[in-house]
Amino acid sequence: MPEPDPPFQRARRPEQKQQRHEAILAAAREAALEGGVRSVSLNDIAERIGIHKSALLRYFETREQIFLELTARAWREWAASVTETLDNAEVSRPSLVASILASSFASRPLLCDLIPHTALSLERNVSVEAVRRYKYTSLGAVQAVSASVGRALPDLSSNECRELISTLATLAGGLWQIANPPPDLLELYAEDPALAHARVDVEPRLRRTAEVMLAGFPASRE
């Protein structure tokens, strides 16, 4: 069995640079899943892969660009999974579509955490071209899933499908932040049962919102 290649300190060959690029993204993803996007710094990411922060900045302009690329990847993965599930569903009814959409967000904590950060910070400290690439990816993902919802529920208009997906995505980002408070708030909620309702369950709330929207679209047309 051949010996593995020795670790490199500085990426020089194209394949090494691509490997380092992916290692940075993987480290950022891991750190965000452990402590939340807000808590992750460039130093945290660099330490996880054993390089200096200055070396990391050869691959990404800023911390925000790293997470913007992670967000784009998360949107693509989400869209591929949801469209496959919707297109393969044997029964097409509003309650099933609502359940599939709610689960698709609730099962992706990183995407839910990243969504509110895109407008708040990730799009504000990167190049215009980086934002352009991200926008095309995220909008493309929403469009793909909207089209799949339209195939499952042909009575909906394309605008209604987009409105449904955009609303659920925005709500998922906000609900995830509420459902995952910092440790000091968790202690407060545990000590004061009257505040326990301040935390929400993401999936049931998303499913209920989707069901209400789907039921309300026909009435709103009138």
C-alpha cells in the first residue's frame, strides 16, 4: 500500500491550493456547527488547519467571503435534496409539501444559521463580484425549489411558489437564532419557567406557516 503524501506547509501546486481551499471551508463549517457562525474568527479557522491567518487570506479576501461561499454551497445542497424529495413524492398535497419544506430547513442548522448573517454581514465585507456569484446561486436555489413546488401543487402560480419559499427561508433563519440562544439565556429559561416559551421549535413553526400560506393563497387571489 503506497505511503500517503507528506503534509505541505505551503500550497504550491494547483491541486494543493484546491486542497487548502477546501480545508479552509471545512474548518469554517466545523467551527460554525460547534459554536455558531457569529463566534467564528479567522484565527479560529486558521488554527484548525494549522496555518497562520496571513496564509489563509491568500485564499479568501475576508472571513465573510469564507462564509458566503459556505452559504452558497448550503443553498445548492438544500435545493438538490428538496427538489428530489418533492419530485419523487407519491402524493402531492399541501400538507405534505409543507412538511417536506419545513423539514428541509430544520435538518440543516448551518444553512439556517447562515441565512440571517448574509444580509447582516456576509454581503458587506466582500467584493461586488463575490456577492453577485452568491446571489445567482441562492436565487437559483429558490427558483429550482419553487418550480418543484409548482409541479407538486399545479394550482399555485410561480409567484406564489417563490413567495412561499422565500418566506420560509427568511423565517427559518430567524427561528433558528431564537431556538439556539447563548448559554446564559439557556440558564435563564431553565431558572424561570415563565420564559420557557421564548424558545421555539423550528420545524413545527415552519410547517404551520407553510400550511397557512398554502391555504391562504386561493383566498388572497380573490
